[in-house]
Amino acid sequence: MSAPTAPLPPAAVDAMRRLELALAAPDVVRAVTRYEVASARTAELSAAMDTRNLTGAEFDALVFAQDTMAAARTVLAAASQLHLIEASA
């Protein structure tokens, strides 16, 4: 039985994630990038939704961003790489 180890500092976790991503297959890198961009867009549109009604185009953009996140998550799950997005979620 091995002794437990202390959690890594956030900077070390981030550095390990960047290294792993740099060594990942291109489809994994694309999926992580698409997920992160869509996640940021979802957050932006969600904030707008809190202050006013979304236009039709904004609503469509929100649905598209959520669909993009789901598709990227599927790619990462198939590659057993969900930790690349869950660590930051």
C-alpha cells in the first residue's frame, strides 16, 4: 500500500494539462479547443440571458455552442480524455 500524496498546486496541474494536450492526437486537441470556445460562448450568452431576452440569433448561437460542447465531449470520451476538460470545469 502506497502512502497518499498531497494534491498538486494549481500551476502544476495546469502545466501537466498543457503538456498532455501538446502530446495529444490532433482530434483531441481540436475537441478541447472547440469545447473551450463553445463553453466561453455559452457563458457569455447565459450572462446576456440573465439581463434581457435573447434574440433569435443569440438563442441559435447558444444552442449551437451547447451542441458543439456535447460533440467535443463525445470525442474526448471516446479517446478517454475527458479529464482535459473536466479539470477546468
